[in-house]
Amino acid sequence: MILKKLFIAHHRPILLTYFLTLLENLFGLSYPWATGVAIDGLFKRSYEGLILLACIRIAHVITEVSRRVYDTRVFANIYSKLATVIVLEQNQNGVPASQVIARSALSREFVDFFERDLPELFQTLFIFIGALAMLFIYELQIGLYSTAILIPLLIINRVYIKKSINLNQELNDRLEKEVNILTDCNSEEVYKHYQSLVEWRIYLSNAEATNYGLIEVFSIPLIIVVLLRTIQIPGIQIGQIYAVLSYLWSFLNSIRTVPFLLQQFGRLKDIGDRVKLSDRGIHVVEDTFTS
């Protein structure tokens, strides 16, 4: 698959950006705990927790700025070389010019996957696992309540991913015809083309919104039972209550991003089936990038 080949060709700079992203996620995961410690410390007239929270924030900002500066350069260079090789190979394979142009534009999504979607997936999984683990640490029963929500969500998302793949295939079929339609410049055909694009994007948006709504329906009872259970924990402090609720929100927010990520993976799967890049082409991208 082209994604695998791209990663192998550029694994060092990509892995460095992911390492910086991992550090960002570690700092982000520590905020509820550190804030809770700071709150409880201030009630005892202690400022050590507050200083700890400030140090974590400073380190987080430095890491985030460094990652943003670095990964923009890395992925912009990868895309410029990838698009060049795709255009040349598709022309050599006799692919019509209109499809070459469309696929060149679509190839940007492979780079976006490494630059945006994959780090977001890692962040989602990291927050999901980390927040759930922290909920178990604070109270076993709360962790079990949070785990139970996964059963209906797995069923919902399994149905959604199949639908997303089919809808993205229809959308990309229409995009590959765009150049020919615009070249002919028939007003009625141009109008129908853009109306069709609107309709398929609406279908995708509606499917994502429906999935998101179903996730929210199952989240409401979880919020209620966790809140009721938290205030019943013997000896619970205000800062700890804040931390538990913050980790619960983080856990639910990680689940809420699933529909978008699944929709992106469905789109990339269809693009990958259309754009075939040889091993030679990938090595050309690697060589020009490292030169």
C-alpha cells in the first residue's frame, strides 16, 4: 500500500515528528492530575503543585512550537516530490490527463494522513487509553462504567466505516471526472457536477453526524453515573473530583473524534486503490527528498 511505502521511505523525519507529538500528549494527559494536585495544595497553602503545573505548561508549549515548525517543512517536501512522481508515472501508464490531474490533487491526502490524521489517531488512542487508565486508578467502579460504553460504540462504528467507504468511492468517482467536465464547459453539466459533489459531501456529513449523535446518546448516562459515584468516594477531595471529571471529558472527547477519523480512513482507502505507485517511484521520492 502506498501509505506503507511512503512511511518506509521517510520513517526518520516522520518518527521524529511523532515523538514530539507523543511528548505533547504526555503533557496534555498530565494536566488534570497536576491541576487537581495544585487545587488541593492551595487549600493547604502549599504552592508546590502550582509550580509543577506551570513547569508542565512551559514544557508543553516549547514542545508544541518545535513540532509545528519541524513537521510543516517535512511534510511539505514529501508532498512536492510525491505529486511529481505520481504525475509522471500515471502519464507513463497511459492514464487520461483528467484523471492524472485529479489524482495528483488527491495524493495530497496521503501526506495529510501522516501530517494530520495519523497524529490525531495517536492522540485519540493515547488520550483514550490514558484517561481510561486514570479513571481506573482513581476508582475501579468508575473505570468499569467507562469501559462498558465501548460495547455499543464498537457496533455503531463498524456499520459506519462500511458506509463511509462506499460514500467516499462515489465522491472520488465524481472528482476524477471534474477536469473533463470543466474543459467542455457545458453550463448544465458543470452545474450538475458541483451539485453532485455537494450531495455526496452532504451524505458523508450526515453519516458522520448520525454516528456522532449516537455516541452522545450513550455518553449521557455515563456522565450521570460517574458523577454520582465520584462524590460518594470516601475521603475524596475537591482537586480529585476535578481530575476525575476532567479525565472523563477527555475519554469522551477521544471517542467523539472516531467518526471523523473513520471517514478519513475510508477516503484514503479508496484513493489508494486508484493511485498505484511503484517501488521505483517511491525510491525517487525518497532520493529527491534526502538530496
